[in-house]
Amino acid sequence: MKSIFSIYEHLFLTREILQVTFHYVGYNESGRRIDSTYLQGSPARIRMGTNALVPGFEEGIRDMRPGGRRRMIIPPELGPPVGPSTFFSSKQFEVFDVELLGIKNCQRRTIGFYSDVVCN
């Protein structure tokens, strides 16, 4: 879906669940690449507002429009979980180059006791 609205405007105007599709390259504070959807061969798809993204990333992508590109510098307090099993240190800024590819509206559907979200 090609949209002239930002993600935030969609959420505010429609109160719908949104799925965003984007490419990114992530770097640690020293400039070392830590992740890239380009290298993985497919963009990321995430539903907004589900805590699937680190807080600073969701905040940074919220006012983007499809086709937009942005460099986000995320401070440690808004960054990803930290620990020995992750790439991240609690004292580092993370840098993401992001390209927002699209926004889709999603709807919750319930059939009996089963519920899921379908994105068009």
C-alpha cells in the first residue's frame, strides 16, 4: 500500500493495527555493522505497537512515510535488550540506517476461540 501518511498519522487517524515493511542496516557505536536486512535478502515486517521493536527504533520510524530513508541514533536507554547473548552493550549508542518500504492496514479476526491478525 503506497501511502502519503506517516505511520503515526495512520495510527492516529484510523486506530488500526499497522504492519510496516522496511530495510535497515544496524551498527554499533564503533561503526561495526551488526545486522542488515539487505544482507539477509528480505526486508523486515513488524506490527507497530506490539513491542517487537526496540523503543528508540519504533519512535524513530513512527513519523516516516513509505519511500523515506533515515539514520537513527538510538541512545542506550531506548536501545535493545542487553546481555551476554546479544550484540548490544548497555553503554552503547546504536545506529540504524532505515528505508521504509510500505505500510499495510491489519485487522483482527476471530473465529470461535481462535484469533489472529490479517494484513492486506
